[in-house]
Amino acid sequence: MTVPEKSGAARISLVGIGTVSVMQMTHEAESVLRVADALYVLHAQSLVLDYLRERYEAEVVDLSTAYAENKARRQTYHEVADAVIGAATSGAGRHVAYVTSGNPLVLVTPSQLILAEAARRGIPVDVAPGVSALDTVWTDLRFDPGPDGALMFEATSLLLRRYPLVPTVPLFLWQVNTVETSLYSTHKNRPERFARLRKYLEQFYPSDHLTRLVHSASFPFTRPEIADIPISELGILAEVATSQHILYVPPVHRQPIADEGLARAVSSVEHLETLIDRS
């Protein structure tokens, strides 16, 4: 990404600052925040807002007040996007940075709304990616998606669309603690909330198959939390899961090789010669 200069015209930057307060903020993100006229921030930690106010000259606006009990999250997301677009187009136009935790394009609906409306209005948008929760969860699990791939779904989307699962492929489920509703609530979950998810997983996995509930560190000098939970006992998520948890469902076993001929050929020089052109 080319860091935009101050121009006096409407411009938006989507900036991810990582998952551990501001410890994972990239040089690219910092360079954008230094030149922005306003920072519109959606982040759960007040210390992040304090840091931004102390470090940068830009106006800092806290967007978390858009959330309210029983309010549709979609409405909140539209209000956040409208606020960013409105700030960028006010007066002669301003450079507004929309600042989020993680990566601004990974499960951040307001970013997608901003992109769509900015495209309609002809407002330039650039993106400074950040370390996402998926990056940190894979790190905490010491997981490499290369050998066996990975499936991932937002939990409610999985149940709504009933995507077929492959029990020999690692599975990651986002936002399990908010499953089955589009409304925002801070109240405690009931164990029954997770019954439909449990039953759906049991169509593909044994009931005693162990999942791993992962909470990556979100504050400096803290450690990740990983809990093993059998699918049959997912009701315990009511006690332990938060919006920052991801549920990992390991494969029941590794997918066996189906093409033995190719398995032999991949390490064959003769086979390599049939794939490349040395001229």
C-alpha cells in the first residue's frame, strides 16, 4: 500500500492494528495514522483509544457507543460505516482512518459497507492489513494449514447454510459465543444456545471428539488460553466462550492419499522433466 499524503480531499484508510492492544501495529499502519485527519476507532480496549489520542495529532472518535443491548448488529455496522463516510466527505473532504483490531477485512462488516459506499461515491480507499485473530490462533495451536488445508465458517452462517463438513480437514469456527442471533447482547449465554451447533457437528464427528476453544492473548504479556471440550459438552461454552474465542475442531484422522502414482511422482526427477520447459 502506498501511504496517502495529506491532500484535502475525501479519502478513507481501513487500518488493522493487530490483536494485542497496539503491540502488533505495523509500520505501515502507523504511517497511515500519522497523516490521517481523523481516526474513527472501533475497539474494545479503552487503552487503545488513549494511546491513539496521545500519539497522533488526528481527531480520535470512539465508535463503540454505537452498540446497544438487543440492537441489531447490522444496524450498528451501518451506523459505523455511515459515520466514517460522513466524516470523510464533510467540508472539502478529509482523510479518515477506520481503525479496528485484527485485520480490517477479516470479519469486520463495517469495512465491507465502507468499501461498497466509497466505491459508489468514488472515494478512494486503501487498506493497511493487521495480524488477525486467525493468525494468532494458528500460532497458538502451532498449526500449519499447508499439509491438510483448513475449513472455516462463522458459526451462525454454518448453521444457516448447513455447509457440509469434511471430518478429515481441520475446522475453525468464528463467533461461537454469538451463535443463532444477529442481535447484540451482553447477557450471559445459556448452555442450550449451543445445542443446535453440537447436533450439527455430531453429524460429522463422534460425540466424544475433542474440540479446542482458543483465546489468543489480547493484552501485552498475557498468554493464550486453550481448553479441550468434547463435542457432546459444548454447552460449557456458555461459561467460557467470549467474542474473542475461536473453536477449533481437529480432524478425526488424516485424509489418506488417493493417488499413489502421483505420490511416487512428486519426488521423481523424471516426472519433473515432464512439467517444466528447460529451453
